[in-house]
Amino acid sequence: MRYPSSLGLAISLTVGVVAHINTAQAASFSVQSPDKQLIFTISDEKSQPKYQVSFQGKIIINPSSLGFDFARAPSMRDNMYIRNTSTASHHDTWQQPWGEAREITDHHNELLVTFADKTTQVDQYRVRIRVFDDGLGFRYEVNKNNARYITRELTEFSITDSGESQAWWIPARGWNRYEYTYHTTPLHDASHVHTPFTFKNKHGVHMSIHEAALVDYAGMTLNQRRPGTFISDLTPWSDGIAVKTNGQFKSPWRTIQVGDQATDLLNSHLILNLNEPNKLGDVSWVEPGKYTGIWWGMHIGQHTWGSGEKHGATTERTKAYLNFSAEHGFDGVLVEGWNTGWDGDWFFNGDVFSFTDAYPDFDIAAIKAHAEKVGARLIGHHETSGNVSNYRAQMEAAFALYAQSGVTQVKTGYVADGGNIKRIDARGHPRFEWHDGQFMVNEYLDNIKLAAKYKISINTHEPIKDTGLRRTYPNWLTREGARGQEFNAWGTPPNPPEHTPMLAFTRMLAGPMDFTPGIFDMGFNGLGDKTNRPQTTLAKQLALYVVLYSPVQMAADLPKNYLAKPDAFQFIKDVPTDWEQSIALAGEVGDYVVFARQERAKKHYTGEDWYLGAITDEHARELKIDLDFLVPGKRYEAHIYQDGAQANWQHNPYALTIKKQQVTHKDTLSLRLAASGGAAIRFKAL
Ligand code: NOJ
Ligand code: CA
């Protein structure tokens, strides 16, 4: 449909959608959020598809290009007009089988716009736009055509008032994948970045650009081409092509989360809402939970992955860990280094890993029997060191072995430098790919689908970033995809105090993270060690279980260190990993953050208790927290784990005050967090 030229006239089409007709040569259409604060406008002015975004009456994204360049086919950049539009509105709630919230509300207005070529009159692509109160997403839908190889996606994000905006980011296309410390800079200094890319403008509007439902496409990074204008920079294949299609494809959703305060970003479900519903059917076999592991000992050099005297993964040690886990209520024990191939420098052993042969001192049948006896599970591990063809060849046998050994969860690993994932192509030649290119996007998802066949859930390390696919494939439980606790074991340098309050507003917007909290012995090399120790207090380690959401959480330290601090350990034993609802109560990017979460009713959890986690950067601070999230009229016994008066991460990380006091929803708690400290609270319903 096309409307007659009529300067200044706005035609109201349906709830939330308005067409502005400017001249005979150009049309523009807008769609707004249900609360009318956020407006997306798309136009064909000057025959170029462009969009812009406003929030609370101010433009936040200036007119920005859309389109594609292809190899051996004409671009879809210009000479286009809007041939057709249609609209829809949607409002319902859906349930997550597990998650940070059980019920998710999906309320949005949709606009679908078809662009056609002016000369040939052939449809080029459709842009589907969904605008929610907490942000928006748009995706391209391209029907069968001769343009099959995308060399560039032309989507721009041109930030308004960019010279006065601040950004928090990690570099893209680097050797260490997503494992960098975050930069806090003027937006103009963010040259080439990963998403989620979080920034705020001079009015205090916080935004984060990311993507949802990344399937059979390259990961999007953002490249700042002109000050304030970021262009989608797709991570290419080894042959330079960005995305290979058969001429018909849907791009992932390009997403912009928007709020007038930092915590709005954390309370958004935009990414999940833009993913497709569960495709796996009954997923009652997917279980959140807590685990321990033969793991930290390797990272701090007490044990080795490879064979020999210090071999970590022995039958005896695994049995001892199973006993400890069962006794303290953990579901399983992760064991790394039990399979052959770790000897020598395992970083470069991708060609020789076996995923089924055990070292002689690891008896998987005996471990299965012991696990069944004590009531805990073995958690599997597949380290590929980036040789995905070697893994691919053994994957089915590897899952089959685990399934028959009672394993329901596997941690995978793709340790290799960026651009160095090795695959053997159809002609037998090695090719080297990026972790976030289309080849690996497909490889990671294929792994999830094959695991599902064996009722196995996956925790991916060195992953592709999360784009909400846990909704569609609920056995993709969690992943790494940022600097985790392990960096505190071997330095280079360790995670600074601001790292975790930074993660909350950046990496965590993508989805759950297996950060592996809970290090109790901060001074395994002495507290004076500048590089090899967590730069936090003990209370902050506890608070991380609430702040950094993951449906599976590790108690990462050695059992003896938990037994040495049983009072603090009690919090890890109590805290659930599956939530009825979650609320980000307060925080600023990279400074501090406070979350309250209500446990989900399940097994021995009644669903009535609430938990709170608060963490701070290098600055001590005093927080006043209204407990109005608690159920009115109910009394709770608050178990408060808080930094002691003299605590600080550098010299006195262990000073911890544990107290119990009765509270109701009318109370306000005053919490003093030490430098790089925290607070963890269980509100036990009485
Ligand atoms: C890197 C992972 O992040 C870590 O958890 C694991 O221990 C090593 N790779 C070995 O697989
Ligand atoms: Ca890692």
C-alpha cells in the first residue's frame, strides 16, 4: 500500500503505528512501544532504507542505514521504496522451564515493511520491527533470490549526542575472544566492540545494542566508522565471506535495550522475547543446580589435567568429591582431565584428544556406581582446544558414553585463539575460523541439538555469545563468554574489583554466565600476591551467587576451604539457582549492583524465600535497601552475610559478619559494603 502525497499528514494505522507521508517520493512509518515512550521510524527517503529511534520525545538513534552487500550480486543499499507494510500487536505471558523468572511478559507492537527495487519492482527484503517498553528489535527477512553470499551487512547505529556519551566495552576480533576487562571511555573511543554494547547519553538514557536468535548467521560486532556511527561488522569465514545462505534467510534480531536508568537494562526480557519458543518438547530432564569440581586445583597449579603424579582426575579424588557434594547438597562433580590427550601443552592438543578413552587412574564405571550410591552425579567435560573436526568425529560416541555413565550435564570448551578454530574442510584441508563466525555459530548449536538427543544439558566455555537461544533450546543451560573466576588463579592480570559490577550491565544482558564464584581462600599464594588472587572480599564471593545469574552455579574452591569456613559456606548451600522472579533494585554500570530474587518452588525449596546480593567495585559504599519486594504481612528471618567493619579486599578479605534479624516488607536495611565487598542475604519466610 502507498499513501498519496500529503505534506505533514500523519495517518494512524493501528494501535502504536503511524504513517507520516512527506512527499510523493518518500514515505515513512513509525511504530511505538505499548507505553508510547519508544518510537521506531523507518523511511525510504532519497530511495535509501533508513531508520531512526526516539525515546521520551528525544531522538536517540539518528537516521541509520539498512541493507546488504553481496558477492557476485548487486547490493541491497539504495534505489528502493517501501512497497508494503503491515502491523500487529501482541500481549501475552509465557513460562520458562527454568530461569531468572518463571513468567515472562511479551507485550509489543510490530511493523513489517517490504522494500522493493524502484527499477525492477522486485522485492528486496522485509524488515520486521518489534517495539517493547524495554527496547526494540528488528530483523531482515530475505526471500529466495540470487544473492547468496553476504559480504557486508549495512545496518548502522548512529548514536545521537555521541560526543557526550559514555560507553563500556570489550574489543572485538581479538585473540582472547570475549575474555577482556571492560573499558570505560567516551563513546567515541569505542572503536570496534563486541555486543552487548552498553552506553549512556547525556540525558542519562542507558542503552545496550545486542542481537537475539543468532542462528545460521555470523555474529555481529560493531565498528565505529564515523564518530558515533557504528556499523554492523559481521565476523567472516576463513574465506572472507560474512554469511553463506541459499538466497533465503532471516537475520538475527538487531536489538536496542533502552531505559532511563542503568537497572532498566537488567530488568529487561527483550532478548528472550525475541527468541522462538522451546523446540525440544518435554525438557523436564534439564535440571538447574549447583556443582563442585576437580577444577580449581588445576588452575592454581596443585593438580594437572595431564597424567602423572599431580593428576587431578583420579577415581579416588572423584569419589571423595562425590561424597563431599552429596553431603552438602550439590548435584554433581565436574571432572576435567580424565580423558586422554591432555599431556604436553593441552592448549595445542586439539588433534589428539579422545573423548571416550580414560587415563588408567580414572575408572568411569566405578565412578558411576559410587555416584549412584551416594546420590550425586558426574558432570562431563569436553575440551576441544579448538579442533572442532576432531570433536565432531567423536561427539556422538562421547555423548553416548556419558549418557550411559549417568551424566546429564557436560561442560564443553573451545580454548583456541580468536580466528584459530581448526576445522577440516570437505577437501581435507585445515581451515581456521573465528569463534563468532557463521561456521562456529552452527557448530555450537549442532552440539546442543545432539546433546539433547542424549538428554544432556550443556555449559559452553569459550562460547559464541548468548543471544537468548536457551528459550528455544532449554538444554543450553549456561556458558562462559567473558573473563571468569579462572583469571584470578593465573593473573595476566586478575579481574579488577569493578569487573563483576561491570559484567552485570554488559555480558549478563546476553544471558546466564558460568562465572564459577565462591573462592574462599583468596591467598593461595599469600594475600600480597598482586596477580594471582581474587580481588574481592569473602562476602562479595557469596553475593555473586545472587548477582551473576546462572541456572548452574559452581562452588569453585577446594572442599577443604569450605570446610574451614562452614558458616560462610552455609549461604552457598542454601542459595538456589532457579528463580520465580528477579529484580535489579539498584546500581550503576561498573560501580555497584543489587539484585533481589525469589526462589522457585521446587524440590526442597518452598518458593517463599527471597535472596539478595549486592556487590561494589573498589569503592566502599553504604546502601539503603527498601525491602518492599517482600510479601506484605509476612515475617522473614534475614540471614545477613556482610563485610566486617574492618574488611577490605586487599588486606582483610575474610572479615565477615553473619547475623540474623527479623524483617518485614516495611523495613529498610542499611548495608555497608567494603572496598570490593558485598552482601548476601537469605530472607527465610517464617
Ligand atoms: C577454559 C575453561 O574456561 C576452564 O574452565 C577449563 O578448566 C579450561 N578451559 C580447560 O578446559
Ligand atoms: Ca575460559
